[in-house]
Amino acid sequence: MAGEAGGSIPATRDAIEALWNAKVYDFYGISDIFGSCAAMCSERNGLHLAEDHILVEVINPETLEPVPDGHRGEIVFTTLRKTARPMIRFRTGDIGTVNREPCACGRTHVRIYITGRLDDMLIVSGVNVFPSDIEFAIRGAKEITGEYRITAITENFTTRFNVEVERSSSSTEDKSSIAEKVSQKIKTQTGVKPKEVIVLDEGELPRAAHKAKRLVDLR
């Protein structure tokens, strides 16, 4: 899978596997650099990068300084084998981390973990929040469908966000109880609570035929 971080989110991956009865592996590509350049192994713990072709760095997107391994930042690539059009410290706009420890599969290629796009990042009370963080928090909960929509708003000159989810048609739990549970899960995952969690009935959120629009920015 590619295009979004869903293949690297265990609960999302499990749901897709259950639906299609097939193993799901995430991969990552960027046409400016090398097309498909990183992919999961059998361990499915990060995406191994083709380091014989690409040098990876993670930088602070504001200062452009490197950040320590394991810390979130913007993924930056330098091509090693392109001669006609080399790319040096190409800013991808993707936020993620790197892990340079050997993988249990035996490979020693660096692993990258993609969190989301820099454009989709919300800074809430000093905390960086991505749609994938919300998805990680709510996927797999039995009382909701897993569909969600985030709405970013400004309140008293501060960024806040609301989250809409759907109560599963098989659930008999009260919507207010579901809202509180979802709010707490999001806080546990991100460090901040949404302003409001709105619980809809199954099927009320729009479905997308292609890439889902998870973030509505009203700021």
C-alpha cells in the first residue's frame, strides 16, 4: 500500500487484511527521487530504505537542523547515483522518524516511519498533531466504524480541532459515552484533547472513491 500512512497503522492494516483476506505491506515512493524507494519487510516494523541509492536525514522543518534519530522531523533525501539530475537534501514535505538499528528480519538498511504531511500538521497547545495520530487512536475500537473527519478551527487565537466519528450499527453504547472514550484515546495518543468529539450514525460521513479527505481546515 502507498499514498497514506494507513498501511503502517496496525489497526488499519488489520481491517484491510480482514476485508481482503490478504497480507498488507506498506511502501513509500517519491518520483523526484527514486519512485518506490522504501518498503516493509516481513517484520512490518518500519520501511527499509534503499540506502545504496538514497541518503536520508530528518530535519527540524523550521531551523533546517538535523534532529536525533527517533525524533520526528521532515524527511530529507539526497540521491547517490543520479548523474543527470541529482537531488541534494531534497525536502519531501513528509514528517517521520528514522531507525538505524538492525531489523529482526536481518536487514541493516535504515528504516523510516512516515507520520504524515507537513501541510496536514496541526500545532495544538504546542503539540504537533497529525491525522494519522487520530487514526491510530480510534481505529480498531469496536463501538465505532473507524471512519473519521477532523475539523481545524481557531478559538481565542488558538488552534483547536473537532473530530467526527461514526457509531457502529452493531453498537448499543450511548453516543456521549463513545465521545468521551474517543476523546481520551486521542489525548493518550497525541497529548491533547479535541475540543469536541461528534458521534454520528454509521454511514453519515462521506466516503471517498480515491484519497479520503480527513482534514477540513476552517482556520
